[in-house]
Amino acid sequence: MKYKKYFRKTSLKQPGVGSFFLDEVLKKKPKIFLEVGVFHGVTARNVCELLYKIHKNDFKFIGLDLFEESDENKDEIIPNTKFSNPLKTLWYKYIKREDPYSLSAVQRLLDKFKDNVHLIKGNSNKILKKIDMSKVNYVFLDGGHEYSTVMNDLNCCKEVIENNGTVLCDDYDLTYAPGVKQSIDEFVEKHNFKCEIVCNGRFAKIEKE
């Protein structure tokens, strides 16, 4: 399945990466999908399109993000929300007059699947502990990149792995955020999970041994 960008920013913009990601999700055919780090909602929309093709309306997508730049996330390493493309800047700032990183803008992008989508605004260090993981089949982890945040998120998703689900972590090879790799390696070793590094080192796929 082709990964579409919907005239927005996405961390999976490199050629082939988005399609590789969707192929990974397709292998598991999850019915309840959690994305930590929704950003502009591009990956969320692609996942919903894929899950609809597989399950029709019998799926649920849960998305968690800060949905704003603020003091709460000033110490986190997050994607640059500014467009390098002047046409996109013009479109969103002067024509649409909306921030594509805002909760309302992402909700509009996902409106086609509004009955299947539940978006949560907040910090994963606080919110993720409150989410019922018992029925989540697949997690795409792409939230804060600090060591403590990634470790928190992984610990909160441990039940998903134990229930034979998958946690796919983005940016395993990100050199300017070494806390991602460190936390994943330590988490996997501690719990004796299987970890496969895929897509030329981009993703870490964690599953039950």
C-alpha cells in the first residue's frame, strides 16, 4: 500500500519508509492500533485507510500527542513543525489559517474515520499509564525521544508485547537522540523480548520471544 503525505509533514517522508511501515502493519492486521506521537496525523490517516481496507469499520485507532509546542515539551526532541516548502506555509498560515499540528487540524484529517478514532492530547509520561493496553494489538512508538520518556512509553506498552502484540519504535538509529536506542536495548534485555532492527536500522520491532 502506498504511503500518502496529504500535503503535511511526516517523519516517514524518506522514499520507501512509509510503505515499509504500512507493510509491517499489514503483516499483523491489528484491530486496535495505538500511535504515540501523532504529529500532523499523516501516519494516522494512512493506518486508518489500511485498517479500513482490512476490517472495514471493525477497528479502533488511538492517537496520543502533545498537539502543541509548549513549556511541557521544551526538553523533548520533537520533529520540526515548520514547513520548508513555502507553498505549504502559505496554505496553512494564510489560506487554511490553522496549525496542522493542532488537535483540531488532525481531527479534520481523520474525520473520515471519526467513529473509529480516539485522539488524546497530553504528555505520554502522564497519559499512557491511564490507557487500557489489554486489547491493543499494535503500537507505533514515535513520541518524545528523551531516554526517560522512551523508557516510560515502553514500560507502559509492555502488556501489548506480552499479549503477542507488536511495538514498533521509530528512530532507533537517530544519532542526535541516543536515548531512543539506549532505552530500547535496555528494555528488551531486561524483559527478554525479541527485537528486530528493520528498514536499514530505522525501526526497532519488539515482540514476545
